[in-house]
Amino acid sequence: MARTDPLAAKLTACTYIGFDFGNKKIGVAVGQTTTATASPLQTIRSVNQTPNWDVISQVIKEWQPIGLVVGISRQQDGSDNVITPRMQKFCRQLQGRYQLPVYQVDEALSTFEAKQLLFDDLHVSAGKLWEVQDQLAAQLILQSWLNAQG
């Protein structure tokens, strides 16, 4: 997805990339602080439950963010659930590979919210839902973080 808007190039200094991590797919969104808005970008399929670092690197190179935001899933009581350690490992890997600050955000049912919005409100088919729910969840995670920056 190429950026063709000349204004977008000027906004890169405050651009962030958001991630909705999953074992099979990682949703990606892009946002920036000037307008405090986030947009879904793409869904990256993992390879044998390993993030596709080539595609993630392409996204980082294209958008040149100043920070990364990752949704972290926890139990309702705040304790880790089965995927929380993998999400935290993903955060460490992002920081190590790209030398960018990584902000962790409670994802509080973002994938569920994305499914509800797409399926119930927009009447997206189940097949299309599977393709886009993660990038919409990443958008919700990043938007939540941008809103908190005030």
C-alpha cells in the first residue's frame, strides 16, 4: 500500500504503527498524532506461528513510525492468559529489531469488538470478516492509545 498523499509524507514524524498480535495473523494499523486518527492497514499471516518479519519490516520501512503500539490480552482479573507471554515476546522482538519504543495497550476485547462491528453493524460476510477483523482490531488498539495521548 503506497502512500501517494503528499501531506502523509509530512506527517511521518508523528506516525505510529499498531499491531493486533495473534498466532496465525497479525493485524496492522497506522495512525498519527496530528489528527489523532488510526486506520486499518493490512493483515499479515504468520508462518508456522512465527511473525512474518519480512512483511513487518516492509511496513516499518514504508511508514517510518516513531513508535509501535501492541495490544496485550489479559484475563478480566488482569492476570496473563495463554497468549499474553507470546504477545510480550513479540513486543521485545519488535523493540530489538527496529529500535523503536513499543507501547503495550490493554486490548480489552478489541478483536471481539471488531467482529461485532463488521458482522453485526456492517453485515460483512464470514469469509471477509476473517480477512479484515485483525486489522480493524489493530485500528481500535491504536486509536485507543492515540486517544489516551490526549
